[in-house]
Amino acid sequence: MPDPRRATPRTDQVLADDRLREATGRLGADLVKQSVTRALERCRTGEVAPADVADVAVATLPASATELRRVVNATGVVVHTNLGRAPLSSAAVHALAAAAGSTDIELDLDTGRRGRRGRSALSALSRAVPEAEATHVVNNGAAALALVACALASGREVVVARGELVEIGDGFRIPELLESVGARLREVGTTNRVRLADYAEAVDDHTAFVLKVHPSNFVVRGFTSTVPVKELAELPVPVVADIGSGLLRPHPRLPDEPSAAGTLAAGAALVTASGDKLLGGPQCGLLLGRAALVERLRRHPVARALRVDKLTLAALEATLTGPPAPVVRALEASAAELLSRAERITAALVDVGAETVLSEAAVGGGGAPEVTLPSAAVALPPGLARPLRLGDPAVVGRVEHGRLLLDLVAVPPEEDELLVHAVRRQAGPTQGSPCT
């Protein structure tokens, strides 16, 4: 019998297929050639017919030129750090596309001269928090605090309560962050209690500022006391408040979460925060406060190393000026609305053992650690957890009490049908009704 390998087409013949030529312009030659090579190997083993090699190569092309996978967040954690924190709004996504090419990021089109970098994003942030005299943006929340310490406290002291020397995630700690840029820490109070007198006794000519850190990922209960920003502002040095979560204005569901507006109104000289948590925008660090201090930060040499790119500025502006971001929508979703959606999805998946259950969701992202959000979920057999994670798109839920729960609080309503199809692909033949 003739050797079937002799009929295997040449690589260049397969690559000449119009579909693969189009994909080369979208994905790059290397990724397309990898798919073709794998299809040819299967042809040589007899698994794929020679005439089908191009079809198989096209079918196995990656969806994009990045290995990052799209994930449906059905965990019940609104701001999930492992899933990239805040998903962007459609307005922010469109802004990213507009900013991907050449833009007027540092050009005044009217005069033809150099313009202020990120001027429209900074203006949008100032409009959102008019309590701030000036604003600046760096590449994440930790960078914002590091820049403040580097510009204002290098070689000087920062007074901070012992109970606020927090670890912010992945082993990074506030004390080490501040000391790494040359600041010296002056700890006051005890782990559980601090008084205004403790701060007043520590402040002297060596003090650069008093630091107030919101312990946004834990809560200390019992015999405790802290000093609010309003009282700290009476001291003869600036108060810098790291509010962490990026809440710009108070939210009724998060009564204990400090906001930038409220903290500035209470007398803070500077506020630092993250843009990719409760604000719902891209990863960035927000700096808001007194104009003279913000200008010192902006002009410091380290500020250049922490500068954000045009994509971040575009997404931040669109988040501030556009429709509510997905995080904001999730925080405002009613339990009744979520339950109704869960019941419709369950009806479409009843033949695979789906049930509707009430659920308790979390804010996540190092914010509002004791706040629970009333939610609803679709319960499925736990054996579907791994297949759904490995599907396209990946669906990540949580296994609880022997059931896989797909919590809907962080799943946009427009993705309900997508969720049904994802479960269908992993659960087997369809018998149920559509999700309508």
C-alpha cells in the first residue's frame, strides 16, 4: 500500500490558503505556522486527511495573539484580583481601541504645540472629585503611595498607627514600601488602639506627614480605637490618606468604606487610591489633593518612572465620563433581579441538574471585607467546575457544599446566554429550553 505520508501537502501550500493568509495579518506568521505544523503532523499519522489539513489548521487557530483567556466571573466576588480586578465598561473598551493608534496624547491640535499629557483624563477626575484642588495618575495604588513618600518624606519621618501597617497582597507590606523609598517610619499607638495624643507627641520637625491607611482587607473588632482624618487634620503637618479601594464618593451599600471626596472634605492634604477596584476602571493609582503638593509629586523625577500609558488614560477617562462600569452595576444589582435571571438560566439547564439558589456575594479586591451582597446563583454538579474553567470562554464559579455555584452578581445580564451555552458544551446533549 502507498505510504499516506507521501500525500501530505507542503507547508507553503497550506499557508497559501486564503483563510490562513488573512489570519497571518491578524495573528502573526508564527502562530499561524504553529497551527499548520500541528495539522500536518496529524496528517502524517493518518489522523487527518490531506485534503482537510487547511480546514484543521484554521479550526485550531488561537482566537487572538495573546494567551490571556476571556473569563466569565461567576465566583460571586465582584472585584476578583486573580481575574484582573475590575472589568472595563464598553465605553472604556472603545476608548482603548481609539487610543491604540496615534493620538493627541501630548499634542495641542489647535496650536500644534506640545500639550499637557493626559489632560482630558485628569480633567474628568477633577470633575468627579471637585473637593480635590489637583489630580495626578500613576500606574497603580502602591505606586501612588510610594511617590508621595519619595517626594515628600525621603530622609524624613512618616507617622503612622501600628494597627495600620498592613500587608496589601502577595507579600507586599506598607512599611517596607515606604522604607524602600527612603522614608523613616514613626509608629504610634498599639495594634488595636491609637489616640490623637499619640500622633501629637510623635510629630516634630522631622515629620513629613501623618499617614492614615484604611485597612481595607481586614477588620479588627473589640477593644479598639482609631483617629479619624478630621481630627488628624488638626495636627501641624499634612495628612496623607490611603483609602485603597478607589471609591470616589460615598456608596450606600458600603457605609464603612472611605471615599476620596469625603476624606478630602475631612481635611486630608492628599488621598491615594486604586483605579481598578471600586471605581471600576483600569489599573492605575489616583492622587488627589492640594495643588501645591500634587505639583511636587508630578514634577518629581520618580513620577516619570511611574507614568501611565495612553491606553490607561483613555480607559480611565471613559470610566469616569461614560455609563456605569460593570463593578458599579454589580454593586447596585438587586437580589430580585439576580434571582429572576438565575431562574431563567436554570430553566434552560434543568435537564443537566441545574437549580436556583440564593447566594451571598463579596465585594473583593481588598475592599469592604465584611460586606455581603445578596445574590443568586445557578447550582450545578461539582464535576463541571474544571471543564467549565477550561472551556472557551472559561467560566469560573465556586464549589460550595458539594455544588458548583455560578453566582450572577458579577456576570453582566448580556452574558446569560453565553453562560448557558458554555454549560451546554460541557454538560452534553441539549434537551432544555433557551434562556429567554
